[in-house]
Amino acid sequence: MTTPEQLADRYGRTRTRRTPWIIAAAVAFVLVAVYAWGIVAQSMNSVDADDLGFTLVDEHSVDVRFQLTGVQGKDVVCVVEALDEEFGVVGWKVVELPAGEAHTQAHATRVPTVGEATTGLVNSCWVA
């Protein structure tokens, strides 16, 4: 006598195994969630610095104005540079800025130079 399990095996009506597919879907979901959180966490700590202008004070200093966007409630550190007419660095300064509550903050700093500068700009900024 043929059992129902033997007939199911013979004619291809076996039970499907869903467990591997469920595990694979769960692992894929976790990987996507971790990747998405990494992107969100990185954007929460990103700082965008825009140069607003500069003023040549004398041959040994330049005032640089800039604004920071995207930081609220976190201290920020920026590197501000003064360049000569051949784009060589003639002065730079590390500026530590206290936390602010505004999304956009304007700042100005004086950069000492070893020669006459023709421009001043923000090189980079990061959350401290």
C-alpha cells in the first residue's frame, strides 16, 4: 500500500520549506536597517561650511567670514586658511566654535599670515 507521503514525493507535491526564505528575508531587512541608520547617523554629524567673504586687514592678517549649516547643539571645529596670489597657504587657524541652537550660524575670525594674503577661506569643518 502506498502512503500519502510517498505519493506526494512521487508526483512533486512536497511541502515547501519556507524557513530558509524567512531567515534570508530577516537578514536582508536587518542589513538594510543597519545601512540606513549609518547614513542617518553620518548626516546628523555633517557640517557644511560656506565662505561669505574676507577682508585684508594688513599684510600680516586677514578676516574671514563664513557660515555653518546643519549643526545644532554640537561644538564644531574648523580650519580657516589664508592664501596668496599663487594659492599657497600663508596662514591658517583652527577655530573651535561653541554649540549653537540655530541651524545656520555665521562666524568670523582673524587669521594671522606670514605674507600678504589675497583670499581667506574655510578648508574643512567637523563636529568636535
